[in-house]
Amino acid sequence: MAEQAYRLAPSGFTRTQWDDFMEEGFLIIENALDSDEVAYYRNAIEQIAAADPKFNPTKTYSISNAVERHRAVAEMIDHPRHVGYAYDIYGELLKLHISQIFMRPKRGSHNIWHPDGARGVPYGVFSPELPMQLKIGYWLTDLPEPKMGNFVYMPGSHRTHYLRGYDTHESLPGERILTLKAGTMTLMHASLWHRVEPNLSDVVRKNIFLAYCPSWICEADRHRSNDAWLKTLNREQRIIMRSYSSPYARTKPPESDSPLFLDRDTGKDCDPESDSGVKLHRRKRQTWAEKQMGAPYEGPLAERFARRHSPALIEPKREMRAV
Ligand SMILES: O=C(O)CCC(=O)C(=O)O
Ligand SMILES: [Fe+2]
């Protein structure tokens, strides 16, 4: 492989932020953007709307695959301000699930209670702890009070598959109506139940969402990206789009897409104890979240395997071999 300068993974969760996020299903980071950055992104979404014949300023305006619509949104794919949080969870298999912009004017349509994950068999059935999507929100208008098209969530509800009020606009005891200042960034666990407040104000609520997932979960807003557009991206952005011609590559990405990032602590492209006999792109590489859950996080059933087999099979190299 040609000599290639890889980037260190940008910073992500602090331990406190992780604990709060896992407890609440939501994290709020104020002043993530300064006023120039807020203006820059607002300008981008206003340009997108102005260029769209379908834009109607009296209706809720929402587009997905927003990264292909504007350079400023494309630059967010791997933006160091937030991508490290997603990398902490999805590691080397990070993918952009969806990119959206929203403009919510007075009396525009607004969402009923729902989780973002799958319906009849929600993500939590398979993944009771880790989110199968992490949704980053950038908020570009001040929303000082309710009834401004605010995002509303039920703290901790990422742990339940049932919520009274599902499919309704009902206000529920314990819900949190998010009031915030422009420039706030939020992180949402995809199993969290949420709804949107009506907007009865004269302020048009404007924001951008980018959700990330593992590469093997289906994309929400494209089958493949436009080839000419992909060529305008840097290496990490292109990898994170995971626009593979072979569907199986989403599960087993090609060698050239490895490493996505170098470990931010060690600067290495692999775990220190990993087996150099397994090709780099096929080696198990621990995510930051796994390390937080106990290194190595083997999952609740791993000890049953360990009991039945010689420890030599799993120690000292806990390698996941290629299949
Ligand atoms: O606009 C919002 O605040 C949330 C939208 C939403 O829940 C969704 O698109 O799934
Ligand atoms: Fe949602």
C-alpha cells in the first residue's frame, strides 16, 4: 500500500459525558458553535432551501442526504467537533446513517412520539446498551421556550421498547422540552423516545442532524452516493459514506479503508495486543465504548465459551478471525 498519512481519531466522550449519555440517552453540549459558525451553517441551509423548487416557507422543510446538497454539510461528515463521539461507539466501521436539515415554521407539521430505530423489532431487542445510531444535532436558532418547534424527549427511555403516547403528540409527565441557544450541539441515542413541539412562534426553527451507525446497518437516505460527488471528499469522509458497489463490503469493508483513524491515545492502527498474523482490516479492533464497558468487553455470554474451551483459545490474543 502506498505511504498514507492517517489521522488520529478526534476526541470524543469524556467518561462523565459517556455516563450521562448512557443514563439519559441524550447529551447537551452548549456553545459548540460560535456565532460565525452558526451563521455559516444557517446560510448553508438557507441556500439549500432557496435552490429547491419544493421549498415552501409556510411548511416544515426537511431534506435528507443533505451532505450532497452543500459543501458546508459535506464538511461535517468527519468534522472533529463531533465525529470522535461517533467513532467512540462505532470505531473502524463508522458510517453516516443520515444527514438532514430542518426548517420548522409557525404551524408546520411536527413529529409524534417515536424512537428513531426500527419499529416492530426495535434496536434495543438486539442492542440493549449501545445505540445502533447516534444522532448529532446542531441547533441554529435560539429556542428559549416551549412551543417553538422544540425537540422533546423522555430521559432514560432508550431502555424501554414501549412508551405510552407512541404515535401521539401527547405531553407526558417526565418529558423534557429542549430549550437552548443557537450553537448548542446534542447527541441522541437512537432508541430514545422523542417528539417535536408545535411551533406557535414567529421564529423558524433551523437545525442540522447527522446520524452515525455501524457500516452494516442500512443507510437511511441513499442506496449509494453520487460518484462524482464522492470524488470531492477527503479519504475519511469517503469511507464514512460507505458507498460500496458490493453490498457485502458494508459488513467486511475493503483493505484500503483500514484504518479509518489511528487510535487517539497510542497513535497506532491496531490494538497493542492484536495478532499481527491477521490482516489489519480483518482484525478485531476495540472501540472506546467497549473499553469503557470492561476491557475486553466480551458480552454476557462470553464466559460460557470460556468455560467450555481452553483459555488458550481466547488468551492472550482475543482475536476475531476472518470468516
Ligand atoms: O426535528 C426534530 O427535532 C426531530 C425530528 C425527528 O425526530 C426525526 O426526524 O426523526
Ligand atoms: Fe426522530
